[in-house]
Amino acid sequence: MMDDPLQDLSFDELLQLLTDERGNLETVREEILQRGTSIIQDIIETSFAASGFETEDLFRSGYLGLMNAVYNFDLSHGKEFREYAENLIKGEIRHHIRDQAKRVTIPKWMKDLNRLIEVTEAELLRETGKLPSLSELAEAVNITEDGLAEVFKAREALSYVSLSAAQRENDPVFEIDISKIHSKQSAVFPVEYRIRLASALEKLADLQQLLLHNLFLPSSE
């Protein structure tokens, strides 16, 4: 049986073959994937040791990032391979942790309402040259000051999840009293009605997402 000539090459030489697109690219990529797993292990040990997740779970997520780096190295925008791969590996592991550790699903209407507030704040700043007060912002978005204050309470928890298991015990919890959110002025379609309708539609959307999700699950047969 003939020796694999790629095994005699250094990691940098393999990367050069990948960059130059010479030889059997698929074989080169497979060799880089095999050797690159040490990068994943280093990242887990140095950056995610306190995550509270099994190394095997994190490794699988990190491997997706490594594969992305190997097969899409042309999208690295001039970065060195290790830097590019580390960014993608860390991104996949963070995504896995936050997806698994997320305690409450943030409703879409809440995200949209926050977006409306942010856009309105920027418009008022552009028009007046100064940041708006709470009453000015409330007037612009037509939500009472108490309603806005209630929305602000939940902003920190919208997408925040600590990467450390110990710190996650103190993560902000998404809590909001919807009954306090009302339109400041009379409106044809008050915000409280829009929230109720959006909540009802999102429950239907959850069922749709479940069905779509199951389309990509492996068959049990």
C-alpha cells in the first residue's frame, strides 16, 4: 500500500495547496480537517471550559465551523487560515450554547417593537440634534411612558445568554407585563390590540415552524 504523500506535508504546506487550488482539493481538505481538529480542542479548553456543556457537544458544533473554514476559505478576505477558522469555530460553539441555554423564547412582536423604538429614536435625534426624553419618545411611537418603561425592562434579556454556566444563573430573565403597554393617544389600531393579534399569530407560526423543522429531521425508519 502506497503512503499518502499529503501526510509528509506540514499544515502550512497543506494550506498552500488549498490556497493555490492545486492537486486533489477534496483530499487536501480532508487532511486539513483531520489535523485541524486540534484547533477545536484548543478553543474549547481555553474559551469554553466553564460553559457547562459536554466537550463532545461543543466539539461537534466547532467541527461545523472548521468545515465552513476549509470549504469556504476563499471568503476569508485575506485572513490567515487559523484566524479565520477560529472565528467560525467560536461562532458555531457560541450559537450552540446560546441556542441550548436560552430559557425563554422572545416573541417576534417584542423584537419588532424594540426595532420601532430604535428607529424612532434615531429619527428624533436626526431631526432635533438631541436624544429624546422618555415622554418625547412615547409621543413619537404612541405608547405610554409606563408601557415604554415595561419594554425597556426586557431589552437586556432579548438575546443575552452567558457562555459560562455559573454566570448563566444570574442572566436577566425575560419578564414583561403586557397589560401595561397601551397607546398614548387614541388610534385606529392601538398597540395593545396589535400585540394580542401578533401573539395569536405567533402561536400559529410555532406550529408551522415545528412542521418545517421536522422536514429536516432524520427518518426513524
